[in-house]
Amino acid sequence: MGAQDQPLRLLGAPGSPYTRKMIALLRYRRIQHAIIWGGHQNPPPGLPSPKVKLLPTFYFPTARGELEAVVDSTPIVRRLEQAYDGRSALPHDPIVAYLNDLIEDYADEWLTKAMFHYRWFHKADRENAGPLLIYWSLPTLADADAAQWASAITKRQFDRLYVVGSNEITAETIEQSYARFLDVFAHLVAQRGYVLGARPASADFAIYGQLTQLGVVEPTSAALTARFPRVRAWIDRMEDLSGLEPQDEDWMTPDAALDVCAPLLAEIGRVYAPFLLANAAAVQAGDAEFSTEIDGRAWTQPTFPYQAKCLQWLREGYAALDGSARGALGSAFERAGLLRALGG
């Protein structure tokens, strides 16, 4: 049988925004799949372990008839585009495609800071999340054991908030950024239903993954999200788009995409761009952590080599565009405060 004739297996958890991102994309693209709910603390028997244990983990068949464990949602999305025909989640126009790449990266790497922050920073959210993380993977665990595990996980995750930059000083920056995003995104969805037209792109699925947690699971951010009913409804609609029949003309034109996405680009330039630049400089200098200013406030966190690679990929993608596309994007990026980061 070929790759499209058998279900594609993956390991994931309902509380993993990247798992939810990929399940929704698989449903939309009508790719047969079999989700194994769990985690690497109880790995499925007989399946290989990835080099880096992240969720979701996909098990791709190899030419030798074996299985390969693969993580990292963004390259997996592109791999699926090569392996499975039809219902693409990647726009064909180079300008719209680059906007998609940028917004997907922002969702995966910046909105997830809000997700982690809201899950563990506030007491009510911590008390909500700890037991869920246990029961999502081990639904039959005895109550006493679950409570003990939940307490240990909650403490460990709370103590790790600094890793994503969440602390008493940066909390206001993270929470105000999320509130602005909701307002911007509500207006964006009102245009044609999705980020870049009347059909979803991979950026939609990336945003959706984070919002399955921020808008539904975490009490504090869910209450904030509920003030934007268009966004809250969008989360539910995104869960299963297998019935949507996308057309090529459903993508926005480049001019329309640049116009409609301008407020979101401005938010990305306001918070994510300064983070990317400071982080990349720290990685290049070999510093273990960095301090910068984001949205007029101090920001300190450990360096992230992977997010330096994200900036490098975005810059390479921008440089690879032809002059006309770079010119159109460059003008928009200059207005949004993104040109220094992406054109550097």
C-alpha cells in the first residue's frame, strides 16, 4: 500500500496546542490518521522514539518499510503537502505564502508564550491544568496517585515559567499582547472567515492550536477570549473542516492580504520582532540568557537556539522572493516594524 492508503499514526495529547494544530489540519486535508492519546512518559509500545521528545510525534513509513519518529509541526505540514495531494493549506501566491509562513511562526513561537503563561502563572489556572495533564494521558489513574502527580507537574511547570519569559515583570506584556491579538484577530476573521481568505492556511491551524488552550482550557484566558464571540466560535469551527470545499479563488489576492493583515503584522512587529532580534543576538554571542525591551517594558529570558533558526528561516524565505514580492512585503513590513528583523 502507498502512503495515502494507510492511516498515518501520531502520538499526542489534547493539552498540546501543536497536537491540536495537526489533528485539525489532518481532518481538513482528509488525510487518514490514527491518533494515539498519551505522552512520552508512557510511549506506545513497538514505535520508535524521536531524538527530541515533543508532541505530536508522527510515525512516517520509510522506504525500508520501517517507521521514523518525526516532530516539529511546521516542517511536518510541508512534508504532508509533498506526500498527499489536494486541499492544500499553503497559498500558491508567493506574497500570500510568505505572510502565511510569518503568521504561522508567530503563532507557534509567540502565542505559545501566552499559552504557557496563562496555564501556569495564575493560581486558578495552575489548579485547573495540573489534573488535566494527568487525566489526558492516564484517565484510569487512581485519584490519590493523580493528585500526587498533578502536584509535582504543577510545581515543575510553574518553576519553568522563566523559560518562556513569563514572570512578574513580563506578565503585563504577555497578557496585553494576547488581548490585542484577540481584538485584531476578531476583525481579521470577520473579513473572509480565515486568516488569508475563505479557506484555511497553515497559519490558521497554528493559531487554532494555541487557542484550543487559551480560549477553552485555561480559565483566565478563556474568560478573556469569551469577550470576542467571533473568535470563540471560530475555534469550534476550526476543529473539523473536512466538509469545506476549498477553491483556488478562495485565497486573498496579495493586495487584499497585505491590507487585511496589516494590524496583525503591526502586533507581530510590536512584540515578536524585538524578541527574535534579541534572542538571535544572544545565541550568536553564546549568551545563556538575554534582556531586552518589548512593548516598552523589560524582558528577560533564556536564549532559544530554535527560535534563532526560525528567524533565519524567515529571513531566507524573504531573501528568496523576487524583487517585486520583496518590494510589496518590504513596504508593509516597514510600516509594521518588521523590516529590520526580516530583511536583516
